[in-house]
Amino acid sequence: MAIAKDSKSLPVAELDELPVSSEGVVATGAPKRLGPPEAAAVPGTDERLDLNELERRLLGDLFAIVSEHAEDSAVEIDRDRVRDAFVFACEHHADQRRKSGEDFIVHPVGVARICAGMRLDTETLCAALLHDTVEDTSASIEEVRERFGDEIAQIVDGVTKLTGIVFQSRDEAQAENYRKMMVAMATDVRVILIKLADRLHNMRTIDAMPKQKQIEKARETLDIYAPLAHRLGIHAIKWELEDLAFATLHPRKYQEIKGLVAQQRDERERYVAEAGEYLARELQALGIEARIAGRAKHFYSIYSKMTKKGREFNEIYDLTAMRVIVDSVKDCYGTVGVIHSLWKPLPGRFKDFIAMPKFNMYQSLHTTIIGPEGRPLEIQLRTQEMHEMAEFGVAAHWMYKTSPGQSAPGVPGGSGERGSGAGGVPINTGEDAKLQWLRSMLDWQKDLLDPQEFMETLRTDLFEDEVYVFTPKGEVKSLAAGATPLDFAYEVHTEIGHRCVGARINGKIVPLHCELHSGDIVEILTAKRERGPSRDWLATVKTTRARNKIKAWFKAESRQDTEHTGRDLLQEHLRKQGLPAQKITGSALLADVIREMGYRKADDFYIALGAAKVSPKIVVNKVMQRLKQGEAADGEASSADLLRVGRARRRPTKSSGQYGIRVDGVEDVMLRLAKCCRPVPGDEIVGYISLGRGITIHREDCPNSVVLRKDPERFTSVSWEGDQSTAFVVEIQIDAWDRHRLLEDLSRVFSESGANILEARCLSTPPMVKNRFVVEVADTHTLKGAVTRLRNIESVFDAYRVTPGVG
């Protein structure tokens, strides 16, 4: 069996001599096509189109690439639609020129050719041709939608930069454009494929730009676009982007490495060819069909290894590697066995990315052996499908042939494993774990409002390496290199992270700052109740997800603390004026004052008050003015004004175990919860010994407990511990603008939050209604969740916990 040149791989010589300004689609994995064919030779050209000679040649060149991939493409290209998009682009770019002086239409056609080389579908080719029309011409997105449909218009809009918005700085504008691109990519992955093709074509023709602009674009390419292509598994584009940017930023080093590579190229090719022929004969004897080709290391990859690892050029032994492509996964493992029987493998150099794929869907077996002449040789083994995925990543979804009546894997209706992202199907609704990075990125980007922080986090996420660890049940989790058990906990679930108190790695207790390594089995130890993260964790965690979840927790806590401060501050100032604070804070009078000051929700007002953005004196003065004008604060409602629902239950005395409360020095003592402050799990509590009635549990801030401290010997130390077997009673006040079916919505939220309504009192004082509910909850976590959801109900002005006698 002779060595077969892989049709999807380039010969070593061609890669070594890849020209920087090449117009071919060689390094993107597409066929090498440096000269466009004549338009007349292309089937399907329409002589009736009013196109000039250049335009006919460009369209013919595009259709030639489409024709070349028609047989092995999973999708059929609608040439009429592509031709229509081409004509539309020609009309709108008619008077525009590029920096090089050539017609602008050359650029969108160049982008479409790269997309055609990746075997993308009709909608992508049309959007590639139209991608600059909305941004750079008089065409509007509505015009594109009307002529080409919603799907193409959505892709074009995703690629189009933000316009009509004034940003404070260039960095902010750049960050927001990236943010828009990422969000659009979540809706349709084809957005980023066009964006990468756009950048690749611009880098190929970068010589026409001013030097400073060249440097800026090259740095941006290395910082954002090449890592993004790597993240999405599109190595064919990644490699060319890196080499083009490298040639722009360091032209002398690029030429130096190119010359060094060329010096011994013939010798390396001979060495790989001889080893390949020997391996091919052995595989043929065993009945394993294989295609063996050489793979040259790219110039930027060589430069990175020399600079980051401090190696000389002659110390890099994997300048040329061997790639073996077989028909099945079974043959991959069979072939690696043959290789290791022929040559000695280097210890620690075998990597199985088939059983443990990389985050970007890459699968292969890697091994390094001591070859025929005693020289190291790296060998990669994969199937053809794995090879397509390695070259084109998410774009490979369009490359698989299917039987009649089936869609391609990854497109709507497809039944393949890699089904997500194509055809406008949102990636983040699929079950494809291989795109977990994209989903997590979309999760954290929502929380980062600062453009500089967004860009810093994006760059970090794009560049980080990964480790693969296991849950105790054998599930694989991919984390950033250097990740800790805390990162693992937040990767499993946010609540697991917040409750984390320790970890076991491979069965041994380890500190939370311990670094994880690939293959570790990680078990997280959690508290029975949420205790929240520590601020020190921000310096420990490595992943963006964990860091943002911790920040979000502290932000929510800070917001809650600020709100409580605002409520206390207002009540304090009302009392100083001799006003009934409790009556006024729940009255329609104060609600009118708050609305007059521009706040729709009471919690926003109290947060502003607690943050000193609003002066409590101004609020009190407004209340005083309204009182002087004759308005009255609502007093306590009489029994005739109250609608009572249900019957209050008597709270019997129960054992400490039933309440989940531990009393120091005593086991299973009888307890009762004080009705004056109604403590629930999560509150700070104290225990008061009541003669003949066991121990009464008060909140630590309860006014009654302060009075009772005159007898300190009757207090005992108590704390929440373990699972309780009973629910806890709390009162919740809800002030709202009255409307139809409000009570129904309130009841539904209580039910969905897991709170059981024991009693309800409703007092209507048009246009407002005051609702006070007595409910059973499990703990403060359930209570906070219920209050948050109540505040989000339409027309609800404020919702808060009432603690009788407190505040």
C-alpha cells in the first residue's frame, strides 16, 4: 500500500512555503485555487445578468469552489439565491474601493470563497456576500430581510458592527462590538464563521493598509480571532491567521524561521516518507486501510515554542509529524498498537483525545516514538470524520453526507451527535457538551458591564488551557488549567459552590486552593445550609464562571444590606420628627412620595437611600408637607376592614431535633419559637429559658430579647444545625397598586416558591392595597427567593419580611 496524500492535508513543502498574501484557500483547508477560472466554464452562470467582466470572473470563481465540493458536501447550494445576493452586493458596493485600489466587491467574494471552502450552506454564502452592505452602504437590515428572508438578515445583523451609538472610548466601542458578536454567535454559530472568514481575507490583503493599522489588526488577530478559531476547533483558519499576524508583527523573525525550516525540509520529508511507507506495509498486512501524510509545524507555532519554552530551533524535533487517517475508531487503537510494536514510544508522550476530547471537539490519538534512525517522530491517528472536525471544528457540522430524507448532523432535523448551532438553532439550547465553553461564556458576559473587564475576561477565557477531572459518578468536567476544587464546585452547580466547605481528591481531603490535574476524581463536601462564599475565594478560583458567581453573591448581599440600611435610616429620621414610623413606611402616602422621586419599586428607593444617593431628610420633609396638607398615613386596620383568610395555627412546643436547633450542653430539649420575631433557619438566634415551658428561641435583634437580657443567666447558646422536620412561620407584607387578579398572582408565587399560606389579610386603600401573609417556609433561602419573586410581580411596589416589634 502506497502512502496516500490526504486530500484535506497539504504536502509539507506547500505548508512550509505558504505565501503571506496568498489568495488561495489553502491553509483554511479548502482546495488550493490561486487562479480563478473563466466564468464561461462555470455551469449555472446567467448571461442576462448585467455584470462586468471582473464581476463575472469573481462569481465564476465562487461557483467553481462550490462545484468542487458539491459531491462531498452535506448541503446543496442554491445558486440562484447566491447569485441574487452577489448582484445585490455589486449594486451597493458599486462605487467603493478598497485601500489597495481594487473594487470593494473583491472582499465579500473572498469571504464567501473561504466559507465555500468550509462547505457551508446557502444562507452562509449569501450572508458572507452581504456582510458589509448594512455597515458600509445605504442598505438597511430591513431591506436585506425583505429581499433575502429573516435567517440571512439575522446573520448579517450579527456580523454588522454597532452603529449610531456614542461610546466614551474606542476600547468601549470595541468591547461592545465583541459582546454583540458573541451574543449573535449563541443564536447562530454561522455569525462567527463569517467573522473569521472576514478577518482571514483582510489579513491576506493587509499589505495595502498603513503600517500602524497593520500592527493593530495583527495584534487583535492574535489576541481574539486566532484563539477564538482555536476554541471553536477551526484549526485551519487558526493556523493561517497566526502565521499572517506573525509575518506582520515580526517580519524578520518570520523570514528567519521560514529560512531555517526550508534548509532541511527535504531531509525531514524523506525521513517521514520512509517511516510512512514502512508503517503502510505493516498495516496493509493486517488489513487496516490507512492514508498517511506528513504534517508540517506552522511558523508561529515554532516561534511560540522557541520563545515560551526557551528552546533553540534545532531542539524542536516535531517540525514535521506524521498523520495517519483510518476508517474507524477501532482501527485508530489497532494502528497505535502496531506503531508501538515497530518503534519504542517515548514515556509520557501518548495522549488519548478520542476517549477524552478537547474542549473544541478535537479528537485524535497522539504518540511520539523513536523512529527508524533513532530520531523522535510525532504521529497523530484519527478517522476522516475526526480529521474534518479537527480542521473545521463547528463548521464541520455541514460536511457530513446523510441518507435521503435526513438532515445533516447539526442542522435542523438532523439526527447526528453534533446537533447544535446550525441553521439558526441556538447552541445553548442543545445538549452538545462540546460547546460548553460557548455556553459558559454567554453566561458570564451578561454580568460584566465594564467594557475593560469584559475584554480582559474574554482574552483570559480564549487563551486558557484545560484539565479534565471526574465527578465521583464518572462524569467528565473540563476546567481551566490551574483550577481548584472551588472551580469544580461552581462548575457542577452554583449552590454547590456556595455551600462548599471542603474537598476530596482521589479520596484524600485537600485544601480548597489545591490545584487539580487531569484524571483527578473530585468530591465536594458541602454544608447542609447555604453559608455563602468567602471573599478570599476570589483570589483562589481560576475560572471565569466561579469568579463571577462569587462576585454576584456578594453583590446581591451588598444590595440587601444597603436596602436594610435604607429602611432603618428612614425609620430613624421619621421617629426623630415624632412620626409613627411603622404606619408611614407601609402607607400609600410614602408610596406616593417614592413614586414622585422617580422610583417605581420600593427596594430601589431604599437601596438609593442606604447608598446615600437620596437624603432621608428630603424624604421626611416631603412626608411632613403631605401630612400638613391634610393627607393621613394609614393606621392599623380595624377588624371590619380586614379580609381574613384561613385560621392562625397555634405553634406547639417541639423538641430541638425537630426544629434543627442545637442547644449547647443539652440534647433533645423542648423548644418554642417566639411569636414576637418569628425566627427561621439562617437568622442569628438566642435561647431564653422560660420556666416550665422549655427554651424560647428569639432572633438576636428582637427588642424583647434585649429587654430579657436583664437576666443573662437565663440565656443559653443555641444555633441552627442539621435538618429540621418542621416548617417555620414568617409574616410578609406586600404593598401594591390594586389591580384585577393580584391576589391570584401573589398566591401562585407563594406556591411556586414552596411557601405555605397560613393566614392572609388584605386592606384596600385605593389606589393601593396592603397584603399581609403569614406563611410557612423552610429557611431564609426560601424566604429570600419568595420575596424576590413577589417584588417582580406586575404592580407590586414593595415586599418585605415583617418582624413584629423589630425596627
